[in-house]
Amino acid sequence: MATDAAGFPVTRTPAGVVRSAGTTRDLATLDARISGCRACPRLVAWREEVARVKRASFRDQDYWGRPVPGLGPADARIAVVGLAPAAHGGNRTGRVFTGDRSGDWIFAALWRAGLASQPTSTHVGDGLELTDVRVAAAVRCAPPANAPTPEERDTCSPWLARELGLLRRLRVVVVLGGFGWTALWPVLAEAGYPLPRPRPGFGHGVEVTLPGPEGPLTLLGSYHVSQQNTFTGKLSEPMLDAVLGRARELAESAG
């Protein structure tokens, strides 16, 4: 497999994503392969333009400007799935939900739930460690207007499918927002979970349990931690804490 200047394996087509994700056997390799993906031309152009132009307040920083891999241990029983990296958050820092207000919310909540070593995530190497939870996004590149297309979502889905498949103890998935909820169903079908009919609609606090090859998996819906929701009060800290508390309760009861 060809590599780029930084040494990451390069994937250039949707078919290549399927092959590359499907042949990955560990999370470290998956993270590297995700970081070299160039399968969506619109997203590649946007993320690299943002990294080149930069925001004035970050003009002295080197932007990551690549797809952003997940974060968390391989033995996690809980996964948190968001939408996509922020242009000046994950696309800048190279770590999911890191360096923006959405990240301030989710990592503070994970810390309150006993799943993170500290309540903040500002940059790689800041000391943050996650326990029993893996955080990822449905789309790995920062999209224009924070709005990936359905085609981009589907192209990226094999990365998420493989990531969840490598979490052998996974028992709970917390889905942030309707986009992630929609993106997750084909991923679960590919992983062998029987999908309910009709498909459950998204909502805050929605809980759906699926039988699966490694045991039951519970999906929990939560409003996304975007500023649109947190600034308006649509999502409050107690609301988010309740979902994460339920996730931890379910994970611990599953053993």
C-alpha cells in the first residue's frame, strides 16, 4: 500500500476504503489507515484548505488537516459516535472532539461519568486518558458547513464498522445526533446485528437493544453536543449525564 509524506497508508477510492478497513486487524493500524484516506475529493479539498488558511487565533499552529481517527482503548465496552470533526477542532488538533466547544462538553461529561481522566481535551499529549469508552465520528474529515453528504457518509462507513468490530467487549453505543443515528444502522447490519423493522427513530434518551454475534448491543440516543444545542438549552449537562450514566450502567451490568 502506498504511503504519503507523513507515512500514512493512502486510500483513494470508496472501494479502497472497503478493502483497507476490512483487512485491518488492530486499532493502531486502523487509525493510521484512516489518517491517510483521500477517498472523498470534496472533503479532502476542504480540510486541506482550512489547514492552510487557518483561523487567525490559531495562525501559529500546525493544523492536522487529515481524517481524524477514534480515541480510546481496545477493551472499551462503550462507544460514543459523533458527526464529524470540526474545522478548527479535530481538523486542527488531530484528535476527535478536541479543541472546540463540542469537545468541552463531551469530555467534561465523560469525566463526570468516570470515563475520562480529566474534564478537558485541548491537544494531543495533554494527558487525557479514556477508560472503558472509545470516541469516534461517523465521518472522519471536517466537512464544509459541518454537513457531509450521504455519499460521503456511506464512503466513510467501513472505517466505523471496522472500528466497532475491533471493540470485542462493546456493549453500548451512545449516538450523538440524528446524522450519526442514521449512519450507524448500515454499519450494524454489516457487523451482523439484526435490525428492527421499522427502524427506530432518533430522539434524546431513545434506547434500542439488538441481539448480536458477541451478545446484546444497546444504542442510546443523545442530542449532539453542538453549540446549536448547548447554547439554546436543547441539551443540558444533566441530560447528557443521564445518557452517559445509563451507558455505564448497561456496560457494567453486561460484565
